[in-house]
Amino acid sequence: MQIFGSYYRNIKCKLYQNKDECMKLIDLSGPSNPDIMTVDAGEVFVGGRYHSLVPILREVYQRDQNYYHSVAVIKRGSMPDVQTLSDLRGMQACFPKVGSLAGWTVPIYKLIDTGVMDIVDCNNHVKSAINFFGMSCAVNSLQDRYNPLGDNSHHFCEACGSDTPGVRCTDRDPYADYNGALNCLREKGDIAFLNDKVLLQEKRNRDDFELLCLEEEQRSTVNDFDDDNAFPEYGAPRGGYGDPRFRRRFGALLSRRPVSEYESCSWGVSPGNALVVSSAMDMKERQALQIFLGKAAEVYSERRRSSGTQSQSAGPGQRGPDRGRPGQRPGDRPFGDSRRQFGFQNQNQRGN
């Protein structure tokens, strides 16, 4: 532990049912409560708005990339009739959760911005999405903050992974979060909105999936279709696929590409995950945690291990700091999975 010097902190991992519970406990700052946790970029807003949490570190991945790509994933060879954004209407979709940035905000914005998805309620886009997609899974779609009037339908819970009250369609649902949404696609759904990291971590049968890519930019200069009836199945206008009238009516054209081409198939980007702490945490302690976790990432990251430098493996049955995602840096550590969230308690600060 000499490499950490006075910044060393004794970190204990604690298990909670969901991220909201962990956020709430961090905010309460009790003597046995957690101090720090990892959240999706979309959850940074939730943590700050509802629990007075502040980010102190952000994940950095391979090639110093500090963001995710939002991607639309389908089963390879499925949905041959889906050729435009509007063709996604009525499909069974798998979302990580309402409010996740790459898995919810980016794709819903894209569908609304292109005019394909009608705005049903400008203060509640869950209703707009429900009106567009078929029976789907978007956990927390009935949660108060996303259902302020209490009148959201159960439409976005029908394809979720549990029938148990209190688990179904919540953070505890088997189809919650990015890994859960991928399992939802594998078992039930037509399409899943994910980030590229989940796909790159997928070890089993990655080739079973492919990406739906937006082609509006590539097609926008194609103006050599003069026949109004050249594409009767779309009713394409005289300007062809590049004609703005076509895009207003049908949205972007969609193409299919392998998972490995996620960068050129991105629907948008969102910042990487962040580490958050209570806003009440002393500023010196925040800085000490930043330095400690930064040093830990330098020592234990998979990037460092792959370059042949020092690493440390976890013992049997343990989750060691070098078992995280590729190219880890400060905070680049998944503290939970689709059904649970790990809160980290700083024993030094708590004094026990």
C-alpha cells in the first residue's frame, strides 16, 4: 500500500437493491452508509437533483475515450422490413431504464427530433415513447419522477423480466440496466438501445447481433431518383431518399452493420459513467479519494495489465479491482449489475 501513501483508503463493498437506495443512503451520510458509487451519465442528474450528490471522477476507456456511443441493436437477420426510422413503430423495445443517457435519452431524442415520434406530452416523454413502440421494457417508467400524474400505462412493463410486484419494471428487474436490456433483446425484444461498452463486453455469441445505423447524412446528397414512383413502398418524393420531404415523413433510412462498426453506427454519444459522492463530503476528502482511486486505476486497470506491467488478480470468488472494463482509469469500475448496486464505504472517513 506504500504507493498510495497517506491517500490510502480502506474501501468496503456493500450491496444494495438498487441505485436509488444507494443514492439516498449516501445523501443521508450515516456512520455506516456508503460514501461513493458509480452512476450512468443520466443518473448524475438524478443524483444531483434528488439526492444532493456531486461527481468527482469520470470513467475513461480505451484510446482515452471518456464517452459512450448509443447504438440500436437487433438480432442478426431479423426485421427485414424495417428500413426507416418510422418502421420501428410498434416494435418491442428493450431500454436499460428511463433516464439512462445512451439507452433512453439519445434514442428518444433522435426519434422526436426527426419527427418520427409524436410528442404526446411535452412534460412526459415516456408517454410519447409508449405511443410509438409496442409492448416493451423500460424499467422505472411507472416511477413517480417519470410518471408525475400517475397516468402512465403499463405498456413499458409488459416485456420486462419479472412478474413479482416490487421487482417487475423496477431497478431490481432482471432486464434493468444495459446488461439486462441486452438479455431482454435476446429473450423477448425486437430492438435494444444500448451503449457500445455492453456489446464489447459480450462474450457469448456477439455475432448473433447487428446494429441499425442511421443513414440520413450519407443519403442526403442522393438526388438522382426522378421518378415519383421509383419507391412506391415508401411513396418517395421526386428528390429520392435525400429529399427533405421523405425524411420528414419516414425519418432516416436504416442500414445494418456488424457490432464491430459501432463508432460509424452511433446514434449519438453520452459522457462515460461517473463516480458521485455527497455534496456534504469535505473537499479535502473528495480530493484524497480522487488521488487514491486514480492511483488504484493506474495500478489495477486492464489497460496496464495488457501492456505487461504490474497487476493484481482477485482471489477465488472475489471481484478484484482488475476485473473491470477495458482501459480503466479513475472510477472506471462497475459497482453493480442489472439487479443490484454496490455502494463503497470509506472506512477512514467513517472511523470504524
